[in-house]
Amino acid sequence: MNELCDLIKQTLDANPGFTGMYTGIVRIVFMVISVLFLTSAVLSLFRLPRRPEIFARLCRRNAHDLPLTHWENILGRSRSADLTIRDSSVNRLHAVISRDEEDRWHIYDLDSKCGTMLNGHEIDSEAELHYGDIIFVGKTELTFQAISEEERRETDAARKLARPVSPWGPVVILTIMQVLLCFQLVISKQEPAARYIIPTFLMFTIVMWVYFIVMHFFKLVGYELELIAFFLTTISLSVTTSCNYTLLYKQLMAVVCGIVLFLGLGILLKDLSLVKKLRWFAAAAGIGLLGLTLLIGAAKYGATNWIKIGNSSFQPSEIAKLCYIFAGAATLDRLFRKRNLSLFMVMSFAMMMLLGLMSDFGGAAIFFITFLVISYLRSGDFATILLLSGGAVSGGVMVLLAKPYIWNRFSTWRHAWEYPSSGGYQQVRTMTAIASGGLTGVGPGAGFLKKVAASDTDLVFGLVCEEWGLIVGILIVGCIIALAAFAIRSCEMSRSSYYSIAACSATSMIIFQTALNIFGSVDMLPLTGVTFPFVSNGGSSMMFAWGLLAFLKATDTRPNASFANAVYYRVRKAKKTVPSADPASITGGERHEKD
């Protein structure tokens, strides 16, 4: 490594004009590569099946069948129900029919007035369901039946048409970008930065290739989310190099830990039964982490949200965000239990109160937005959400009155140019840097914003626009928007309300945190001191971003395109080998014997 660094230094000393020429070329090349890479990844990302998959049917006499198109299906008189029954004796939301990873079905009564009958017996709260069983909801008789072999073949054919494109082209493009970026940063920073830059980028590229090769070995497909994350992480390493190259090893370690967290959480999410058992532990862990931070945490930038261990420090609030989503999301059979929703509200109040006591109001705002999203998805009551929002605004005003120093952050909002050397110092420098960068930037490592405090965290959007150009700055925002659009689109086909709620919650965190970071740095919102997911320098932030990605990954229903869906699809393929005649003629007992 030392010999390579010396060779580069000698080459640059012998050709003094090479640095400027190379920087001018790569500015254009980076922009073109970014456009090509993201276009390929995003277009493949939206090749999701639009036709709902049918898992089973409820047959009615003299009426159309009701297809079960989700793992969890609401049965009732309401139009909002998945299976609508026009029967005045049926409750608006009467029952839930759900399946698990082993293709076992259950039916849950939602405290309906006339109850739910299964094979002539009224169910208390839950009962196992078999093909051929007779269900009575109100005065309506339903027969639970499997889909036909023809429907199964059509469904599998449609799933195969939605398979993602090969990832190897985008991976090669991204690798070329990383090589060019590494050399650009070396010639920009020179000695002794090269001894940090070259090993970091080499190891990062190896980690990226190992990840995709291992996933390909297990016959998994659909890497678009990971490709976008690796692209944004590449820019994060560039930002870290520009501001403080001695932190590169630490940032690389955070990336590796984030990928491990992403894999571990993704594998855990495939087992909903285990997830239900761990929700209470996640809630306790989230509250415990914030409580511990309040007790022994160190103050930084006015907020007591850091815990120091030796020479290192981390933000437990970032991990608490993952715990909050993990515990806050719920399966459909639990959404209608008032006690369950009340406990969620108690957990939310406790976490936001602890963040307020730590003076981490940016984090509290992110938690509150996520709380509103989860509350609406769990209850569907918009009036309650408005009431909660009004209470939060009142609480925010009381906080500003109790802690006047917080108001100083708002006093310069929208007036940064009037205070360029005091309250608006960071925002003014950020906007100047964006303007000086133009469309193609001044080159990675060549900007001036890196000399301003928090340029690699709170002001990172300005640094990227200055060194990479406004086009790349817009592209990284487009990446976040693409992740959000994917989550919304895939939730329509999600197997469980748990995955839908978790994905929407994770997306709301990513979107709101990105908005606070960008708009705060350009004086469109108050500067709250939050990071840009995947891009800002910081180990806790990086791990948090990769962890959130697992919730989005779990909603992908393409064959073998996610950790949760891969096992399910192989189970279905194995079940094709079980001989069956007409599924409608199989009774519950006979079906149980065949299984």
C-alpha cells in the first residue's frame, strides 16, 4: 500500500496539470454514471406485479366467489373491507381470515354482534381453518376453498413475468464509479489521506461484490433497494473523505454493521409468529435505550443524545427508531383490539417524552410523524389524528416557552441572509456552496463547505451539490423518493398488514428526516440537526438507514425477491408436488390428512 501511494505521488508531481484535467473529466463522468445507474435500478424497482395474487376463495350460493388476495383479509359489510358482504346482519368489520408461512389458515372474530360460526360451532376469538370448512357470518354461508390448479399456474406465470432484471450491469457501473472516485479523492487529498482512502474503497467494493455474489448463490433476486443504498453509501464515503478522512475506517465499519443489521432484521421479519413474540421486547429495548441515554448520555450540539464508550460514541435514539417501528406495526387480527392500540400510544408517549427531556427535538419530530402514520394505519380514524396533531402543536409551543434557547433556532428561520455571521452562518454557507457547485460540481474533495461545522452531517446536501453538482444532488433526493414510491406501491400487494405498516412507517421516517435535513440547510425549515439517511457521515445514522431498508425489503412480493418471500415461494413450489383432485371437493378433515 505504501508503494502504491508513493507511485501515485510521484506520478502527480511529474504531471502537475493532470489533476485539473482529470477532475474536469470525472465531474461529467460521475454525472453520466449516476444517471445511468439510477435509471437502471429504479426502472427495475417498479416491475412489481399489479395483478393481485389469489391464495384461496370463499364460495357463496347464487353469488360471485370472494377471492382471498392477501395473507390477512377483513370480512365485513363495509366497503373498506377486503371481502364485502351485503348482509345487514353482518358487522361493518366482522372477522379476519389469515394465513401463515406454512400455509395454515385461521379465522378471527372481531367481537361481532351475531358472532362467527365455523362448521356449526361459534368461535370464541380464533379457530383454525381448513379447505372445505363452512363459515357463517350473519345469515351468509361461505365455503372456504383452495384455488384450482389452473389459477395456480396462471398466478405463477404472472409472478415469473415480474422477475427483476439482472443486477450485474448496475453493479459493474457502480464499481467503475467507485474506482474513479477513489483516484479522484487521492489526487485531491494526497498524502497521507491516500493511506486511508485506498483501503477503505477497496474493502467497500469487495463487501458490495461479496453481498451480491452470496445473494445470487442463494438464488435470490431483486437487488434494487440494495443497489440504491450502495450508491448513496458511496457518496457518504466521499463526503467523509472530504471532511475528515481519518474517520473512513469507522464509517466503513458502520456500513458493514448496517448491512449485517439489514440481513438479520430481514431474516427475522420472515417469521411473523416470532415477530409477534419479540414486539414487547423491542418496545422495552427502545424505551430502555432512551432512558439510559437520558441518565448517562453526553450533551452535543445542545442535545443529550450521545453515549460515549472510550473514544467512540453512538446515538441510541437511532436504534430506538427501529425498535419503535418493530413494536408499533401490527398484524391485522390485533388492529381491532383497543388494549393493543392503547399500549402503543403509551409507548409512543414515553419515547417522545424521553426525547424531549434530552432536548432532541429533531428526533422527537421524526418520532411524532411516524406515530401519526402508524396511528392512522392502525385505526383509520382521521379525526383522532387531527386531535393528536393539535395536542402536539400545543405541547411544542409550551416547550418553546419553557426553553427559550430553542426559540433562537427559529428566530433566524427565513432570515439567514440577515445574520450571515451568527444564527444564519451555516445556512448562508450551504446555499453559497450549492450555487458555486453548478450542475456538475467542483469535484469530490475540492469544495469549501467542508470547512464549516457539520458539513458532513446536517449540511451534507450542500456539500454533495457543491462537489458533485446539483444534478447528482437531485438524484440522491430522487433515490429517497424512489424508495418511498416502491414502499407505497408494494404495500398494495403486501402479504400482511404488519409489513405494510412497518414499510410505510420506515418510509415516513426516511422522507421526513431527508426533508428536515435538506430544507433546514437551505433555510426553508428551521435547522434541526438531523442527518440525511445513507449519505451523512455517522455510524449510528448509517446503521439506522440500513436497518430501515429491511422493512421495505420485506414488502417485495416478487419470487425470491426478499428474505421474507423467498422461503414462502419455495414452500409453494413444494406444495405443487402434492397430488390433488378438485380442491373444492376436499373437506377440512380430508385436507388435514393430505397435509
